[in-house]
Amino acid sequence: MPSVALIRRYAFSSAHRLHSDALSPEENARLYGKCNNPNGHGHNYAVEVAVTGPVDPRTGFCADLPALDATVRRTILEPFDHNDLNALPEFARLVPTGENIARVIWDKLRAAGLPVLSVRLQETRDNFFEYRGDR
Ligand code: NI
């Protein structure tokens, strides 16, 4: 049975502040720049979720699209959209960088049972992050 990847794009808008308690105030300022400002700032994120599976001969689909949308909505979009990522339990001990947001999305979708291949997060016009799990 041939396996195909389905890649679907979703969007959410969130606030965050980049600050690490493991770094000195000077290092936080140097590394994160304006992103370390105490009041935070926002992004319109786009996330591309790739899932894989055998093509079902009855449906022609490799994934149950309504189920995928429902899972992404429930686990990612509803908690993240128009929210402060730093205030979420997922980021209580993680700096909400693009790297960590991509990893958290991967972990949550995997925990929900989705056959995730990769998570690609677009944070700004020029910044993208991709996570494919630990290999
Ligand atoms: Ni930012």
C-alpha cells in the first residue's frame, strides 16, 4: 500500500516573550534583543503539519482530513490562538521560541495519536522552523 504525506496549513496568532532564566540579564538582552522586552509581542504564525499513511483504497485519502482538522483545532489552535504562549503550561519551563513551539506542536499532535511526519512553523516572513522528531 503506497504511503503518501498530506501537508496541511493552519494559522494562529499568539503573543510571546523570549526570556531564559538560565541566562544573565545581559545575555538575555544580547541574544533576544527586542524579543526580550518585558511586555512581549505577537506573531501571526502559520504551521504546516505533515501526516503520513497508506492511501485508503475506498477513500483515496492517506489521512482522515476532518479528524486531522478537529485534532489540530482542539490541541493547538484553541489553546494557542489569541493567547500568551508564556502563560500556557506547555511553556512553563520552555522558552517559546519557534524551535520550542514546533516541538510542542509535534509532541501534542503525536500524543493525540496523529501520524505526524513533520511540523513546520513560520514565525515571520524570514523565519521558519521545522521539527521531524528525535532521530
Ligand atoms: Ni517573537
